[in-house]
Amino acid sequence: MASPQQAKPLNELVHDARAPLNRISMNAELIKLALENDMPKDKALAALDKIIANCQACSDSLQLISESK
């Protein structure tokens, strides 16, 4: 029996994978601005933590796509 996640249409699975990529891009831009403007190190570290978490979320979404075939 397929789980609810695996029963999603392919376009919804792709959307779910794309969302973390957008957050990764946004946080990378934040780090770039932080480094260019000498913002506090803790803001850059927080953005890096978000990038790492979103990379894992994207990987999980892509795994669901590969399992849905």
C-alpha cells in the first residue's frame, strides 16, 4: 500500500522539491549580503543552518519522487 506522500501527483512532488531550493537560494543571498555588509556572524551562521536543513528537505522530496515510479 502506498503512503500518502507517494500517492501525490508528480507535479506536486516536484513543487515540494522546488520549495526548499528557493529557500536555499534566498538564504545564500542573505549570506552574501551579510558578508558584503559586515553583518554579524550569527546571522550568516543561521542562514547556513537553514541552507543545510533545506538541502536535506530537498533530498527527501527527491527521494519520494524516485520512489514514486
